[in-house]
Amino acid sequence: MQVQGTTPPRDQDYFLSLGAGSHQIPLIEAARRKGYSVIAVDRNPLAPGFKNADLQLHCSVLKPFWIYRAIEEHFPRGTIRAVGSRSFGPAVLSASYLARRFKVPGSDPRSIIQFQDKNRLKAKLASQGIPVPERIPWTPGMNPDAILRKRGTWIARSGKGSAKQGIEVLTSVDEKRQYVENHRKRTPHNRSLFIEKYYNGSEYIIYGIVLNGVFHCLALTEKVVSEEAPRFADRRHIFPARISEEMATYMQSTAQKIVSLCKYDNGPFFAEFLIPKKGKKPLLIECQPEVGGEFLADSLVPGITGLSYFDMLIDLTTQGPTAAAQHLQNVGISLKPGAMDHILRPSKSAVLSYILPSAMTIQDVRMPVSLREDPSYVFLEPLKPIGYAMDPARGNADRPAAFMLMDSVSHRDELIRKAEHFEKQIKIIPALPPARRKRRSGKKRKSANPSRRSIALSVSIWKPLI
């Protein structure tokens, strides 16, 4: 563990940021806008968020006791006013423990811990009447003959996974038998594995904020996922979703029911649903008390509502739900439980698109000039640095770039067509193998007509765009 920074003055107020990665930067910047100094915690000494922090603590965010002890020993004069994290899973639980330890606003750890294992959580929610995909009655160590009679395609996954990593699609009897045989032993890794029936249908994300135990929906997007490797990685979010008012209301009420059952009082929350082609009710795929890293909080929600999401989150963690609720009222979002007018009758539409990873090392990412010049263009962001070796098995975590388009709600279908077009136009340039780079370095490329200059059709987003 390493601590860097200066001794704070006695009256300094600090925001404790668990994580200093690129996704954490909007939260750190919002804390600074609110007048707080920042203590950032990350085990990576080169984490980009450290440059925006006043104090750096090089430590795993999953060790709340060590973090608490380090701050108490090294910075006894400053005062921790809030704890926040943009990360997922155990990091959110760690933030909850530290908030309680520093006696600042935060969610009850007993509530957060229920979301740490998707397998147990979905079993609990199903027992309370919330529809989930049909479970295959299997646990590691079972005799495979007892379940192989179950027909259809299976989805095998870990209850502790994230970013669509580790999901396996099992179609044939041989694939199913092999998977079960490979996980016969009861190990700590296998303990959270579970298998569900695969459903073909449309997927949706309902995204919002919980204040005093009430879920306030901020966005409901239609999610387009990849049908090839990496399977189930997010390709596109569409707002407003192409969905009936009845289904939207049902998803909102289900999200509220989950929040109530888990006694989750304050903080971000999202739930993922699937409406099967041969079904009437949405099935809960996943839910978490997290901000998420899909640009929903960073760009889509502010774009369609005008809400400064991270400023609201800082006020929630420092002053409590009443201060956060004022942000919703300022942009015209009703605080009435179940309010959906801004979702069902919006004025703007937006499409978030992602470039899927492939097995290559990134040399460059190039965008068509027409994308930047399009009036609906909002941003195009590289998600991985030059030289990064992508692996499709890591799913969402290895997507190399994302972009967003936004227009009036009447142009939603046109935005979708544009997004499909630009996804094909954005090019990932692979790095050459070392042997080929060496051979090329000694050769000069000759132009067929030196006096004629070619017209550039693309611009690198790693270099300044002109």
C-alpha cells in the first residue's frame, strides 16, 4: 500500500473515490465541482483518475478495512464527507462498508450484499413472484444424466461475472454433457455457476436512481446484442425503446418491487429484461445497484433529460436524498412513484453504439468524416489504448470504441439506420506482427503518381480531429 499527497488542513472536506480508472473520472470531476477535495483509491499507480485527485492511495478497492486504516493513520486532519464508486459488484459493497465506517450517507451493506451473487438473487426474486428465465436444476457435482433430458438451448454463467464475461451457450447434448462434466468438482469458482434456458427475444435496460426506497426511472432503452462472438455483448442502446406503454410500466413496477424486496434505500440502480418472442411478460435477466459503464449516465441520460447525473450522485452521497431529488425536479422529472411521462412521451431520441472486439492488437481506430459532420453526432470515444490486445472472450470489457447520435424523437428510426451505417464504416486497424513490421520498415512505399495527392476518407480518433 502506498500513499501520496500532502497533509490536509484541519477543515478540509474530502470525497473518497473507490477507483481511479477512466470510468471514475466523471464522478471525481463532479466532486471537485462541488468543492470537495478527492482521495482516490486504485491499485494501478497509472490510473488516469489520479491526476484529478488531491491524494492517491495505491490499494485494492476491495479492502475497505485497509483503506479506512490508511486514511485514519495518514490523513487524520481532513474529514471524509462522502464515499462513491463507479465500479461494480464488490467495489460497490466496499463503498457501502466505508460509508458506514465514516458515518456518511450510503446504502446499507446488508442490502448491497444481496446483489453480489446473481444466482442466489434471482432464486430469491423468483420465489417472490418476479418472472425470471427457467432454471435448469443443476449444481456443480450433480450427475449429468439427471438434467440432460431437458431440451432446448442453455445459457451457463457465473453468478459473480460481469460485462457478459464467461457466458457459454450450450446447444447440443454433447456440449451440455461436456460443460457439466467440466464442472463436477465443488470449487470456490464453480460455487456460483448456474444454468438457464435460452430465450429468443428483445432486451431492454431500465435505468434510474433510488431515493428513500423509491425507484425513479431516468431512461428505458432497447438493447441490441451481438449474435456472434462475443455472444450477448451490447452493440446498441436505443431511446426511446420500441415498446408498449404497458410493458414499460411493468418493468418500472418490477424494478420498484426488487428495490423494496432488497430494502435498497438510496443510490443508482438498473435492471435488464428480456421479452421472449413466445411470451407475454418480461423476464428479469439481471439487476444491480450500480452506475454502470455503458455511457448511459455519462451521455444518454444528460442528453435526453438535461440532468447532470454525477452532480446529483455527489449530492446524494454528501447531503442525502432530498438534495438529489431537487436535481430531478429542476429538469421536470416528477417525484411521484411510478412517474413515466418523460420516458413514454420524450422529446428527444438517442442511439448509443459500440464497436465489438475482435482478436487483434489495436494500431488505430478510424472514423468516417461523414460521422463527425453529421448533425446528430454527439461523440466518438476510444475505449482502449493503442497497443491493446483485444480478446472477444472478455465481452463488453474489450469493446474498442463507442459513439452516440441524438436527434428529435421523430427521427429515432433514422438514427438507428445511421448507427447501423456508421458501425460498418468505423475501422479498427490491427497492429502488424513484429516480423512483418521489421520487413516493412526497410521499404519505402512508392506512389503511382507522386504529383497527385490522395483524399483522406477517414480520420484517426487517437489524433486531434480537424
